[in-house]
Amino acid sequence: MEGEKGRVCVTGGSGFIGSWLILRLLEHGYYVNTTVRSDPEHKKDLSFRTALPGAEERLQIFNAYLSNNPESFNAAFQGCVGVFHVATPVDFQDKEPEPVVTKRSVDGALGILKACLYAKTVKRVVYTSSASAVAFNNKDVEDMDESFWSDTDYIKALNPYGGSYSISKTLTERAVLEFSEKNGLDVVTVIPSVVVGPFLCTKFPGSVRRTVALVLGNRDEYPFLINLSVVHVDDVARAHIFLFEHHDAKGRYNCSSNVITIEEMAKFLSAKFPEFQIPSAESLKEVKGPKIPGLSSKKLLDTGFKFKYGVDEMFSEAIHCCKEKGYLPSSIIRSTYICIL
């Protein structure tokens, strides 16, 4: 084993959560492998990962393809004591039929788990799920714990924006936990709410783009902000590592620290960023949309984890990052890119 901590692998290291996870794992003293899609023409910018503190000595980047070649992960998992499966196919715009998206996600995740068994050194897998695997069930509960699962029939009837993603995350997490039970593989799942904060990845993360919709003027996003459960990206990365290292961790863990309404968000942003034309809280009372229940993180907190960040840090750091990376000018407001989580 290399060093005291050993070697781990992060799939989806190019994304919002994955890149933060790599940063924190390196800080914790781990040797880290991460995977990227094959790039024979070398068009991808890997510098934001290779420039991380400790990356030169302890980060290795492997080519692997989740969708149709899970065996390509064998080399990346060799010698690893842990795997963080963050990568997932993303189709928030429902461009493909839901069954296609779901099959790709489930097959990819199960392929990853089989590769972990093949490695024979992986002691625990931490799988990144989503609040969409918990909250869509038509139950009248204010804060849902990990015993709740989204109802795929209800999602289909509701037909929300990004419904195929919600269904795929629900069925993939179920499949992951069923596989782990059947095959004796230690798997823990992390279920973040909407992830906010500064981003290391080179593209604009979809969750950040959505949460700063009042700044960008993206009115189509306003209904999703009516009652928003949020968590800082660094807290999500830290929760992954905490649950990997916590000996008694088992099953599902919600990871959500705050709830903010669209009116509260407007007041906060107007006071904090007067340079932006934020809609008044009064005008936003007219916005209609589903009230999505919050996530209870009691299980995670009872295990000993502590959140470090509040709403102020989440939104302030996200907006400052958007400014630095040039995502606030009007020319890019309508960008359709969504960073893979």
C-alpha cells in the first residue's frame, strides 16, 4: 500500500463534485486515480486537476468509458482500497428516452462494481446518488430521511424537467445497493441536495447555474427555487471521505445542510450583490411550482459529520467564481452545457 492512506479512485473527476473530491483526497494524503473519457486528439484541458496540490506526486489520470466499456476501469482500480463512483450519464434536457438513459446509468454503475470486485483490493465503494432518488414520491413530509425513495411512476406522471435523470438516479442507486448486498461488496451511498459553491471544473456546473438563476435572469429556472435544499460542494466532498473512512457507515446518507426559499434568496442576493438586478421578493411570490421536500441529514450528523458552510458561503463563493470564470456576461447566460456530476 502506498503511504498510510493508500490509493483510491474517483470516477467523474472532471466534474463539479469529482474535482473537489480529488482536491480533498490529496489533502488527506491519499494517492488518487481518476478517470476521463479517451481523448486521442488531446483536446481536453486536464490542467485544473494536474495543478492541484500534491497532484504531481500522487494523482494519476486514466482513460475509461462508463457507458459501454466498464472493463476499461480495471486498470484505474488496480491496487485501490476505495472507489468513489461520482460519474453518471446526465440528460437533464430529456433528449433521449428515459429507458435509454436509465439503462446506461445502471449498466455503467454495475460495471464499476464488478470492476471493484475484480480488483480484489477495494474495501469500500462510495456512490454519489441524488436528492432526486428520495424526494419525488408524493408523500406529505417536510424533511425526508433515507428510508424514502422516489416513486418512478409518480415521476413519469409528474413529468418534471429532467425527469429521466431522476428516474435513472433512483433505479441506479437501488441497483447498486442490491448488487452490494448480493455480492458482499461494502457500498455506501451519499445523497446530496442541490450542490452550490465555487467550481474547479472548466465547465459551468448545472446545479450552480440553476441556483444563480436570479442573477442570470433565467426565469424558466425560478419554479425550481421556490423551496430549495442546498449543500456546499466542499461539504459534499468531505462527506464522501468521512463515510469512506467511518468504519460503521452503512447504507444511504442524505447530505443537505440548508433550505432557502426564493424570496429569502432574492433578499440575500440583493443585499450582498447590489450590482445585479435581482427581482424583488414581492414579485417572486407569484412564481408557481412544486414544493419539493427537504432532506433530513440526521443520520449523517449522528454519525459525527459536521457541515462547515452556510447559505452565505455557498452563494457568495459560487457567484464570485462565476465572475472569475466569466459566466455572468449575457453572452453565455443561455449556455446549455451541464457539468457531469
